[in-house]
Amino acid sequence: MSNHSALRANKIRTTNNAQQKIADCETKLAAHRAALEAGADPALVTQWIADTQARRKQAEAELRATTPQPPPQHGTPLSRDEIAALVRVAGNLTTAIHQADPTDKAELYKKLGIRLRYDPAQQKVLVESHLNQDLGGSRGVPVRVGRGT
């Protein structure tokens, strides 16, 4: 299985797991409400509800991280969740690139305008990036991060 196929399968599995967690939380919340209506201890049921809502919120965040979002409109500040999702995606891309075939990496680096040069005397790699490279279309949408960050 190629890295791309494995990442896609992992994304589908993560999406399905998140959707199942959300459905399970909805079922549990309905059961907690029924228990409350049946006379269960309100303090205990309130804690159950809070715990279940927290699990649902986490599952919703997982789902958002695996679901493609529409690109932000020019000048629209990114939310905390959007920034966190971008960071998670970047981490996944880093892993995919690290595990990619060297020929594929070379092509990607070329398209991104990245040049790597190994200096054997210093045992270091010099990385150069030319940000004005044409990637054959749109390079993305400029975004503004709110609150001066």
C-alpha cells in the first residue's frame, strides 16, 4: 500500500471513528436526560452530561480536522480551531514527505522552489527556498490572523 493510500485509509478511519463517537455521545446524552427525568441524582447526571458533551466536542474537533473546509475568504481571520487543524495537517504532511520515495520528494521540492545541497565537510544540508516559484496555479489564499498574531 502506498503512503498516499495509507494516509487516505487512515483519514477515512479517523472520520468514521469521529462520526461514531458523536453518534454514541448523542445516544448517551438521550439516556442521561431520560435518567434525570426518571429521578436519578441531578448532580451525578449533570456530571455524566458534562463528560459526554466534552467527548462529543473532542470528536467534533477530530471530524473537523479530517473534513476539508472551504478556503477562508480574503481577510477573514482564522479561528483557533482552524489554526490547530492546519498545524495537524502540516504534521501529517511532514510524516508523508519523510516517508515518501526520494524521487517523489525531489519533484515536490522542485515544485515548491526548495533546493537542498549537502556539504560533506560540515555534514550539513543547506536548504534554499525561492518563494516566488510558479506552482502552476494558485498558491493559496492570503489569510489574516486576528489579534495581531
